[in-house]
Amino acid sequence: MLKKGFILVILVAFSSIFLGLLAFFNGNSELSNLGLYYANNEPSELGAANLVTAIVVTYRGFDTLGEVVILFLTAAIIGFFLKLTKEEIDDNTRMKSLCSASEILQTAAKILVPIIFLFGTYIFINGHLTPGGGFQGGAVIASGLVLLFLANPNMKINHRLISVIESISGLSFVFIGILGIILAGGFLDNRIFELGTFGKLLSAGTIPLVYIFVGLKVGSELSSIVSTLNETQKEK
């Protein structure tokens, strides 16, 4: 009874807060000075058709670096605490051999997973042109891996290969960022290369490269998390 009363109090408190925010919300009708600068100058300065991409990757590159680091630390911590011993792996393998997915799910996975991977790749390659980017594309690729695990719970992935992809993409991301400091105007400054024709695939300087490496890094880290969680399942 006491627990239900406590939950009710929390729900009423959160409802009051959100209703208050909804009742007194006033959206900005005009851009701030900084937003106005981005909107007016980004096409000529950075050449990315997607303004959000230009802000996230170049104008606020250090924020993106921080997000990548947070994701890396999260994957590393999960991998550390869920690491299995050899005996646990053998025991887990025996238990998982009892599980199997339906033929419908296995067939659906064979058809959909290549499409999901292709769609994720498309998202981060075109991140400077359309809504999307490295984080979104990497997450979509990891969702394809989740479907593979659902269709085949006994599937094993090559952790060494994932680690190599994650390391190379992370180092490449930082390397491009440092080149921006040396050759252009700051960390992750995309004007190392020519900006190209606005709206074309080969445009916006190094932003497409940055999103490719971010997509590979996010995809490999999320895939590693999914794989680790799958390997530590104890259900029969």
C-alpha cells in the first residue's frame, strides 16, 4: 500500500511538471544570433546541405568527440562487467543449444538484414545531405545484428574483427579532427578538402568521411554491446 502511494505521488508530481511546461511553453519565433549565423553562413563556409550535420560535426566538433568517447566508455564498461570465463562460455553454449528460432524469423532475417545494413550505410554516407548521420546509421546497422541474434541465438560474431573496426574508425576520426586544427580552422574543420558542389554526394569537405568513421565506430560498439549481452544470457 505504501509503495503504491509513493508511486502515485511520483506520477502526480511528474504530471504537474509536464502539464506546467505544456501550459506555459512558448516556442521561439526567431533564431538566436548564433542560429542566425549558422543558417546564413554555413552553406558558403562548410557546404553541407544538412545544417544540423554542419553544426554537429564541424561547428561543435568537440561535442561530437565527447559523445563518441561516452559511447566508447559505455561499451567498454559493459564488456568489462559482462565478461565471461571459459567455463561460463562453455556452460552458456550448452544452454543456448536448446534454443531455436522459428523458420519464419530465420527467413525474414536472411531477407531483411542485408537491407538493414545497406540502409544504415546509406544513412551515414548521406548524412551531410539528408537527415541522419553516423550515430543514426551505426544504430541501424546494430539493429540488423539484433535481428540476426533473434533468428539465430547460437550465432557467434568475431569480436576481434569488431574491435579492429572500432579502433581504426576511432583513430581515423581523431586524426581527421587533428588535421582540421593543423590545415584548417579548428578541430574537425571540414575545409581540409574542397567543399565541392553544394548538395552533391562528394561535397562538404571531410564531413562525409567523418560520418563514415563515426557510423562504423557506433555500429561496431553497439554490435559489441548486443553480442556481449546475448552471450551472457542464461535463459534456457
